[in-house]
Amino acid sequence: MSLWFGLAVVLAAPVLYLTVFIRFPVTRDVPWPALLLFAVGLGLLVHAWLAARRDSRVWRGRVAAPIALAFGVALTGLFCFGIFYQARQVPVSRGAPRVGQIAPDFTLPDQDGRPVSLAQLLGASNGAMLVFYRGYW
């Protein structure tokens, strides 16, 4: 029973992430519900594998449990690779300023809608801190 339920939970984790969890920033940026589902599913698969090793009468469980466990570990690894490594790779921009290089002048509206340029900020003080954030708003 835990074999098939664990396999279903492991299969449901990426499907739920791609259909439900990706819609909300709190579960998209760090996919903790999907990782929790993977952990529960893998725990159930390990339990089924250990139970199948103890009971030599159930030959189907002795064959299916290690295959399902290997599949669950592989799917979890592919999900983690895709979320934490592959999706976070930012391509190199050839035109971007390098560290220590002076930023090109630009003008953006402030919170009241008035245009403010970088030259104005640098002229009024000794420096300016620029923070660029790619947000989802």
C-alpha cells in the first residue's frame, strides 16, 4: 500500500508545483511544498522497500519497490536540478557594466512620478546605491 501511495505522492509533487505552487511567489521562489511532498513520497517508498526486503513471500514488492524508489530518487533529483540550478542560471550580458565601472546615466520616475536621473543623485551626494531586482509584480 505504501509503495503505490508513495509513488503517487512523488509523481504528484512536480505536477502540483507546475500547476498550483508556481502561481504564488512564496511557493514558487522556494518550492517547499513540493520538496515536502517529495520527502513524504520518498519516505513511503523507503518504507515499502524495507518492508519488501523483510517479507520474502511478496515477490512483486521485492521487484517493484526498488524500481519505484530509484524512480522517485531520480525524479526528485531532476526536479531539484531544474529548480535550484538550471532555472537560476542567468545569461551573461555583454553590455552590462562591470564591477567598479561607472553606470551609464539614466532617468526613472520616483515614487511621486517626477523624473530623477542618476546624475542628479550623484551630484547631490557622494554616491548612490543601485539595486536592480527582477520581481514578479
